[in-house]
Amino acid sequence: MVNIESRKRGHVGRKEIPIDLEALRNVPLAERMTIEDVSKHLGVSKSKVMRFMRKGLVRRHYNKIKPYLTAANKKSRLQWSVDMIDPDSTPNDPHFLDLFDHVFIDEKWFFLTQKSSKYYLLPDEDDPHRTSKSKNYIPRLMFLCITARPRFCDGVCIFDGKLGFSLL
């Protein structure tokens, strides 16, 4: 029988360089949204930050702005969905209307700030909580988009559903 166990006793290998992870706590959240930012502020390589993440010393947190919906908002959304059910199909096999006779006019907003952000935090740090009454308070550009349901004939698209698109 061959013994492949190391004959060296105790701690062997390269000694670990101490890193002050508490310095990350003093960095603003906006300046630690990528691994590159974290590595720059800690003065270590990106692979070292990844090792910290695997060990659980640093964690990634995704943060989205949550809409503040009132009870009336929720009720109107539910009512719109219920109105889209075909009344002739309700007793046995309910299904939605085909919407071939609907044209949707919609404003498309392009936000100048991120709705979702990613932060790198220490394990004992609290998750950042971002809320907004609505997305109306985030700077944005607006486009008007007019669409309808696409039409297909024998698997070939004969109308793609795009009717208009313009900057407002």
C-alpha cells in the first residue's frame, strides 16, 4: 500500500496576507457596484475578491426599486386582467381574448439611472433598501410606441406588429 499523505506537519504553504475588509464598509455603495470597484478600494486583485466571495467574507446583493402600489392600483390591474378573459369561454375552459382587434399605444421610458443595482457587501451589513413612490421620480427619456399583435400566415410573418415609434 502506498501512502500519499504529506509528511509536512502544521501549516504549510504561502502565508495569507491580511486584508482589512472593514475598509469596504467606509466606501459608499455607489462606488462598490462591480468587482473591479471593490478590488480597487481594497487594493487587491479581482480574483482575490472572488475568493473572498467564495469564502463568504464578501457577498453580492441585487437591489431593485420596488413600486409602491396602492390598493386601488392593485384592484385596477386585476380588473384589466379579468376583462381580457373571453366571456364565451368562462364556464368550462376560460381563455384570454386573441387581441387581434387591439392596438396598443404605449409610452416607452428609458431611464437615465439604473432601476436595478448590484452591490458588494460584507456579510453582516444590512441590504440597502431603495424605494420610490413611482418611477416618475427617476430622470428618463420618453418614446411613443404603437403596436398591434403580429400576423402570421403559414408560419411566415406578414405583419410584425410595429406601427410607429417616435421620440417625445
